[in-house]
Amino acid sequence: MSLDLQIYSILWTIIFGLVYSIFFNLFYRFLVYKKLMFKIIYNFLFMIFFVFMYIICLTKLNNGIIHIYFLFIFLFSFYFGNKIFYKMRCKL
């Protein structure tokens, strides 16, 4: 994979991690719902939607090549996004 393609993929992963953290904080009350069955359904649909969206966009960007450092970058940007967007969860 060329250097330009890696940089685009890393930037996409950072942006995706931040977007994921925004939606996680927006839908937090549904993801931690009290009833177990609804909690399982909401979490499953939430995860499936974002996994498919990430894979489809990564396929368009670099033919679906996933490296381990994409996972680390995603987790870092999700953690960073949660620190920034935590206030959205508190206000909802």
C-alpha cells in the first residue's frame, strides 16, 4: 500500500472514530437500556451498522485492506472523542 493511501486510510479511521464516539454518546441511553433484550438488540444493530459502514468505506478507499494499527488509531480517536463529546451524553 502506498504512503498516500495509508495516510488517507489513517485520516479516515480517525474521522470514523470521532463520528462513532458522537453517535455513541447520542444513543447512549438506548445502548444501556434497562431491559436486557432491548439492550442486546440496540447494541447489535448499532455495531452492525457501523462495522458495515467502516468496511464499505474502507473498501472504496483502499480495497478493504485493514491493518492492526487502524484498530489502535480507531480506539484512540474513539477515546479522544468520548473525552470531548461526553457532555452531549450528560445533557440528553
